[in-house]
Amino acid sequence: MKVAILIRVYDRTEDLEHNLRVIRDTWKENDYYIIVVSNGKNNGYEIPAESLPLINKLVILEQNAGHRRGNSQLLMEGMHYIPDDCAYTLILEADTWMYGDSVISKYTGLLAEDKTKVWASADWYDKYYALATDFAIVKTEYIKANRGIFDFELFPECHIANFLRDTSKGFVWISENMPVHVPSYIRWGYPYVPNIREGRFYVFPKSKTVTHHIEFLKGGMTAKKRYFNIVADTDYFADVPVGNKKWNRLKMRFWIGLSKCFVKRSWYSKKVYKTFLNEE
């Protein structure tokens, strides 16, 4: 199966370089067409020359729409370059690395079984219907017919869920990348939650994925490579060998699993769709 990968990047160009190599080396179950859209050039964030041979289509935007619109800008521009013969499109953040592509094969298969469902990603919020956008698989024909799917400012995850509702389409949760967040009252000092403000996990051993923002990691990129080797169960990054990978994965699974036992809003209140000002 041919799948488009739409990667967006602003300043995380080193992440992008590693991510492209991981894709080249370990994603073997499908035929991939890689589109990279960047809006960081004017601020000095150039795509590394080493990455260029690994990209099928590079799109450089001269202007950055800013923090609120930048993410949307990259997706809306990138969608123009998705080949028609790609039945599915994976939208991917440059800093989201996944070892192997069995998850992609699994969820494209599930989407193919149900014509009413067009999107697969993790459940993002406990209170609202919200779908993760750092790693999401979407039917390409739906994107091309509904370009407003990526036209958002704040709360892109909620916008996506609302848009699917308004177009009478469904979604599939990628359970291997869940839960994403811990309850707010336990986020301080909780293992594998390096950014207290966001209160979310950055390791997903079931899908062999890491999504760290390196500025929140003691050790930076070296630490991220170490986490990746652990979830991948191999020393993919040979410069950061890791022992006791199985034990480290067990710890990850324990703390991620334990977080499900803490009281959360969904236990006593159903999810709702977030209301935006233009919807009132």
C-alpha cells in the first residue's frame, strides 16, 4: 500500500533528520511518499542537507503564520502535494519517532474496513472529544474533499473532532499511543512526564514511539535517543547503548498503566465537544 507521510517542522530540524532515518531504516511494510513542509527558514532553521535525499517533496514556506496558525499553515500547504495514489496520509510531527510501521498497517486496515471512519489517532483530552495530531492516519480522499479539516488556530485536536462530527465521519483511537495525559493533580514529579505544564507522556512502548521535546529532557537529544532505544528494544542509536531495556520498558508500562487508576473526569462526566467562539 502507498501511504503519504506529511511531516511538518519549524525548528526541530535535528529531530527531523533522525526521524527520516528511522523511517528509511525501519518502516518496511508499506510504500511511503514523504512530504516535508517547513516554515522556519526565515528564522534560521534550515533543513539539513543530509535529510534531503530522504525526502520526496520538500516545501519551504517563506513566511511563518505564527504560533497559533503555524501548525495549520504547514498542514494546509502540505495537503496540496499528497499524491492521489496514496490511499492514506500520515500526518506526523518531526519530533515523533516510531520504530517500525506495524501500527500504520494495523490502523489503515481498520479504516479500510469501515467507510464511515476516516481518521485514526490517540485520544488527546479527557474532558473534550479531541484527536491527536502529532501522529494521525487519515484517508487521503477525505482530506482532499474537506480541506477545512486543518484550518484551525488553538485546540487543533478539538477542531479535528468537531470537524469529523460536522461531516458525519467517525474515527478510531490508536490505543497504543494512549493514555496521553495524566490527571492534573498528579503531574508534578510523575515518572515519564518531563513537562509538568503539559502533563503528558512522551514515551509509548506499545507502539515503540517517543515524542519528547528535548528542551524538557535532562540530557537533551542524547536522552531522547536513549528512550528510543528502550522502546525499540534495540540499540538503533549505537552512540547511546542501553542495558536492561526490558526492565526499563516494564517501568514505563507500569507507570503509564498506573495513571489509569487515578480518578479522572471521564469517570463521572461524559466527554463533550468543545465550543469555539465562531460556533456559538
